[in-house]
Amino acid sequence: QVQLVESGGGLVQPGESLRLSCAASTSIFDFIAMGWYRQSPQKQRVLVSTISPDGTTSYPLSVKGRFTVSRDNAKNLVYLQMNSLTPEDTAVYYCYAMTRDFSMHWGQGTQVTVSS
């Protein structure tokens, strides 16, 4: 059973930074993809970042240059460093992992609020 637990969300002012963490119950090498989605009320879930087993990362244009996904293989952790935050980044951020059977697994989410 795969468990993902996010942490690190909170309230910040525009221009500030946050670092989210996702702890996996198993080795991150069990996954064929891992990363983050975000979802605001009454909006669709949007992919924020992905990282592949070989370390390849990808980002949508909305966060490219501001967000960075990384991992700590020994600790089974994936991070999302978010810089230059804007109110448009306000959302619940969900860690995801895709296992080798192509099933999607989700964390419980962590709230990020960017407001002055």
C-alpha cells in the first residue's frame, strides 16, 4: 500500500517562498513518475511538476522558473521549492506518485495561501 504525506504548506505574502515535502511509504524508485498537482476551489486539478526516476523534471509555464521539484532518494522524500509566490499560486497542493501498474496515488494535500 502506497502512502504519501505532504507537509510544509502555510500562509505567505506575495514574493515569499515555501518548500513542500512529500514523504513516501516506499522507495521512490517504486514509482514511474512522481510530483505535484494543485487545486483551487471550483477549479480543475492542475499539474505543477513531475520528476521521473532518471531525474528528469517538467513544469507548466505558469510555474516554470519559480518552482523546482527535487528528491532525496535515501529518505524517500520529494520536495517542491516554490519561489516568488503570487496569489494565483493559492491552492491545495497534492503529492502524487504513479506506480508501475499505472495507478495514481495521492497524498492528503497541504494548503498554500499567498495573500498580503
